[in-house]
Amino acid sequence: MKIERRAAPLWLRAVIPLLAVVLTFAVTSALILLARANPLQAYYYFLLEPLSNRVSIIEVLVKSTPLLLTGAAVTLAFAGGFWNIGAEGQLLAGATAATAVGLQMHTASPLIAIPLMLLAGFAAGAAWIAVPALMKVKLAIDEVVTTLLLNSVALLGVSALLNGPWRDPISQWPQSPEIAAAAIFPRLIPRSRLHLGFLVAVLVILLLWFLLNRTTLGLQMRAVGLAPQAARFAGIPVERTLLRTALLSGGIAGLAGVSEVAGIHYHLIDAISGGHGYTGIIVATLGGLNPLGAGLAALFIGLVDTGSQSVSRALGVPVYLGDVILATLLLMTLALLLLQRYRIRWTRDRGAM
Amino acid sequence: MQPPASPAVQMRSITKRFGALIANDAADFTLRRGQIHALLGENGAGKTTLMRVLYGFYRPDTGSITVNGQPASFSAPRDAITQGIGMVTQHFALALPLTVTENVVLGAERGLPLDLAAAQRRVQAAAQSFGIDIDPAARVRDLSIGQRQRVEILKALYRKATVLILDEPTAVLLPQEADELFRALRRLQNQGLAVVFISHKLHEVMAITDQVTVMRNGRTVNTVDTAHTTQAELARLMVGRSLTPPPARPAPPADQPVALRLDQVSAQDNKGLPALKALSLAVHVGEIVGLAGVSGNGQVELAEVLSGTRRVTAGRVLVEDTDITNADPRRVMQAGVGRIPEDRHASVVGEMTVAQNMALEHLGEFSPRGLLDKAHITRHAEQLITTYQIKARPDDRIRTLSGGNMQKVILARVLERAPRVLVVAQPTRGLDVGAGEYVHGKLLEQRARGAAVLLISEDLEEILALADRIAVIYEGEIRAVLPRAEADSQRLGLLMSGVRA
């Protein structure tokens, strides 16, 4: 047996996410059996049951909303060669800024309050990534470590706010007071949880696709991401382009925080993210660093996420099974992305020639 | 039991395919004991593949191999080594922090413990008996390239090789080091060693070998005795047609203005060591200046300085009256400099299309208000593909192109802008003869148009064929600038090795 390096044909790239899903379900079926449930039944609840009625379809979209945004943020960063592992922290920064604005909007109209919150959230996310981005560009300090570490800093910062100045004066819970009514995202469908944030997220995905595929800046960002040396040689300002990529990525992740505060919770809690930033990495990878692919991946993960609750309700398996499936999915995708560059050749035994 | 005349190696009808590519097509090769046998051919003719089959690195699709008259089948180099076959490639497989002795015995000694003192004595004895001059206690990282090559040869001999395959051994050597290698090979030959000498350099083949097997397009076209052939005949066999001598051309007028001037330029390499030392050079309008030198004497850094990708620590760079000292690539291009870099793959974005790469250096012209005009980018690419006879479509990812076609894309991208100064590094490295001639033709066209061309090349034949004047670089300094009429490979070789003229 020999393993040779070669380039992956195009059709294989399209097949890989699907193959990863199939393999993931094959592997996780063992865990479902351990939980004394029927895997096929479990997958029905994971994948099909949420699509069987209007309420849970809407819930899938609600769950996908922050993932569309963090997935877009990570897709842009990775496509542009900036390894942003800090979407989680940028999301928290965005959520904090949105709350700060939202708390002051009691006399404002929604037409002012909502754009202002989006702007503040974007700016906060961009500011949160600015330090690692500048350290990368000016000092060549690896951004994987710095963006990752700032996630904990962000979480501790939110915690400090919620246990200090923003502690809810009435309940004394470590959560902020509720934001002004004018700052709450309008519902897209009355009496559902689907809010303006979903529309914002879809718009961001489409704009990102346009940026990367139809604009000079996008082409330059991708060139810097794919081959920085060649990009520099061609006269593209590599450092400035990287900085733009990073700030835009951080800003988009910040919007995810705005959307969760203004669309779902209406106040800041320290569990506001619950890992959406990290899941964004899965979304971007599964989507093949293509914004539209990331959109599909976010919807799929929203589906599994919704499904994990119905499977838990129906079959009594732990709700964490959904997390295990998503983690396995990431590992499978990464393994297949690596393997696609090689092919295994079976050669005859020695002496048989 | 074997008849004494059985050859050391006989390969019959070897075919090796890589996907659609046929690297070896029913190739035959016979190596007699005690002979130095050249395997001659252009890049891509299949020489290295055939020898990798012999060394057990590849398994042939069809064909048979006998070693000393016995059928042999190797599934890994380890099998070939036990049959007495050794191979020294262009990329040495040496552990730099270890000593010569440790490198030689690594993998050759069985069992524990390893008695290094005894091993050193054995390596010393082996080196002496083979006439290889090397200090067994030296660390490999402190050795020159020529000495490292000797360690590789000693490694093979220590494993009792009776057949030694050398893959373009002189490519990395100074002319003087090459002479030393040839003397060592003669001595080894007298001790009965058979040597396969892979090369595409005719004069070396004539100088050192007893027999020559010429390969073309994966086939072995002919095997001739070196004594009964000429360089011209070998060249004809190699390319399948006679090499045309460079066309006579008028010398450029004497009083042309200077287009590119380097004035006392100093720069550092990636390790922060001085790579260019107060280097001065001028290239006039309508002339080609060839920069000759052994690899690693500052050529890479000089090309980068002129491309806008390396800063100078002192001195000035002028294009006509424009100062481009430490300018970024964009300003360097705006000043009228066209750049054909040494590392083709590092100057294009492999995952992007031919059309995108052709537009990348001047995106502003293809994107009014920041939006990409895809139709314009594609039209532009189609036009260049036609003009420069590139075998590619605008939408092909550029990394899928052959070396020759990729080079044509880079040429097209640069030449369409009619640069006043052209900085060209190793323009035909790795290209086949046809593509190489095309590139040379284009460079001469640029000269005729009035461009000032700086041709940086490690291929002396290329420099002698194209340059009007030849500058020799050694340790970051220009040692001499000669008119072509006064330059021959002997004199250049001495200058390139640091001997002052």
C-alpha cells in the first residue's frame, strides 16, 4: 500500500461535506445504541422531525441565526488568511456594546435604536479583534493563540459587568436590566421567535459572497489568504488587506452578539453565546470557506441543534448527543479535507511482479 | 556460476505511468561493470524516473530488471540497497546536526549499542579505501555542498554499493568541485564501481563517461560509446533535431543611456546576514546583461530588491530618473520594471484562475469602482493566451498548468505592458527545450524593442547565448563585467568561484 500526494478533483470537494455527514452518523450510532435508543429513530428526530411542522422549522431558523453570522465571520477570516478563533469573544463584545446602547434607548425610535445597536456591535467586535490583528500584522505574533485567549478575557469581562454595575437591580441575578422596547428586534413572523437578526444574517451572507467574488477587495483578500508571497509580489498591500479582513470578520461576529441580545434574550447574560463563536468554525469549515456553503452549513447545524431537543424528548437520550454529533462532524470534515489531498494505492505484494 | 560478462544492471522494456503521463515508455538500459554511463536527456525525458525504478523508489508497470544476471524486484529502496545499488539525488538526505560518521552509519548498522568510536574508524577506513577526502568527525552542517555530496557517495559505498546512481550531481557544484568529483569517480571506477551519471550537460558527459544512453519522451533512443560520438550528435539525439546556434545579432549601439542603475546597494538575506555588499551595476537601453554566479551568492536577494520585495540597507536603485530604492512592488511596476521571478509558483496564486492571475498586478484597470469586471478580465486573458500561444483556458486554475505554460502566463502579464526594464531570474529552469527557446526568443524581442534586460541565471550556456555583457556575482559583489566576446566558460568559472580577475 502506498500513499501518494495529489490534488483533489473538483467533484470530490463537493462530496466531502456530505460524506462527512454520513460518516458522522455511522460513528455516532454507536453512542445512540449505548443510550439504549434506535439510531435510525434518533436520526429521524434529528433530521426530519424538526422539518415536519411550522413551529420547529421556524425554530431551526432561529437557532441558525447566530451561526450564520459567526460562520460568515470565520469564513471571511479563513478565506483571507487570518486564523480567527476568537469569534466567541467578538460576539460577546458585540453583545455587550448592543446592551450598552439598548439600555439608553428608552426615548428613541426603533429606526434609530436598531441601526445604532448594529453599528455599536459591529464596532465592538472589530475593536475586540483589532489587538490580535495589529499584533499579527506589526509583530508577526500568531493570531490563533491571541484571538483564542481573548475569548476568555471577553467572558470574564462580561461576568464582571453582570456581577457589578449591570447586575439586575430587581432580581439581583447576574444579568443586565432589560434593554429598551425600541431596541428589541421586530418579529419576522408574529408570535414566533424568528426576529430581524435572521434577515440581517442572510443579508450578511449574501454581501460576503458578493465581496469575495465580485469585488477587487475580495479578490485581494483571497489572494492574500491563498498565497501571501504572490500577493505581495503582485503589489497587493498584504498587511493592510489582512487588517481589513480581520476587522470585518470581528465586526460580523459582533453582529451575532447584537442579534442574540436584541432578538432573543433582551438582556445580557454570560451564557449569551454558549459557543456560537466556536461553532462558527465548524460552519465555515463545513461550508468549504464559501459564504453560501457556510449558509447551508449553519442551517444544517441549526437543524441538528433543534433535533437534539426533540430526540431527547422522544427517546430520552441526553441532549448533549447533539453536541457530540457536531464535534464528530467537525473532526470528520477536517480528516476528509486532509485525506482528499492523498490517495491510497494498493500495490501488489513483493515478488508478484 | 554467472558468466563474467553479465552486466551489472539490465533493465528491459520498463514502462511507468503516472496517471495519463507516460514517464517511461518501454525503456531499455544496460549498465556494464566498471563503467561510467551517462543517462542523457532533457528535463522530463524520464531519466530520473527510470533510475528511481532501478532504486526501488517506483515499481514499474511493466518490464524486468536483472542485477548481476539475477532477476530483481524491488518494492522499496531498502531492497535495492541490499542488491548493491546506491543513489545520490540532488536533494541530499543528510541529518545536518549529526557528524559525517553518524550520517554514514545511520540505518546501516544493526544492533545496539552503537560504538561510535569504532564506527568512526570504519568510516575513516572506508573513506580512505575509496579515496574520498572527508573528515568523519565533522558536522554535516559545517560542510560545503560539494563535501556533503561526498558524504552521500560515501554513504552508498559504505552500504557496499557496486552500482552508484548520481542524479545531476554537478548541478549544485562549482566547476572546480565538479572536476574533483570527476577525479573521485575515475578512482572508484578503477575499483570496479559502475556509475550511472544523469545529466543534461553535454560537455560533462563527453568528459567523464564511457557510454551514453540518450532518453527522449520516456524512451531510450540510443546508446553510444562516448569515444565514438560528438556533442553535436548527442544534442541531436537529445532534442530530436539539431540545436540552432544563437543567431548573430548586431551589438547594441555603444552610447545608449542607462535604464537601470544599482548604486552601492547592500541588503541582507533572510537570516540577517549581508547578502549584497555595496553592489553597483548598470543596464543600458537595448542590452541584455547576464548575471552569472553560483547559486547562493546574492542573486535571489538582488532579484527581490529589484522586485520591491526586499529592503536595501544602503545604496540606491534608479530606473531612468525614478528612484525606486525600497519602493513597494506597485511603485516598482509603475516605474516601468517588469519582473519574471525565479520561483514561478510563488509569484502566482495557484488556486486562482489564469485570467485572475493575469489581472492581479493591475486590478484597478479591471474593476471600475472596486467591482470586478469579469468579462473584461476574461477577454484580456483570451487575448494574451492567443498572443503568447499559451495552452490554457482563462478559467483554468493556474497551478494545473505545465511549467512552460505557467512561465508564458507570467511573461505575458509582464511583457504586455512593454516594461522599460526587465528583471528575469532563471527564466528557463525546469522548462523543456521548446518552451525555453520561446522564452529566449521573447527576451531577444524585448532587447530589440529597447528594453534593458537583466538576466539572472545559473545556466552559463543561457547567459552566453543571450547576454551582450556578463556580470559575475560572487558573495554579493560584482567581481567583473565582461563583454560577451571576452567571456568563455573557463574564465567565468574562475570568476564565479571567487578568483579575482
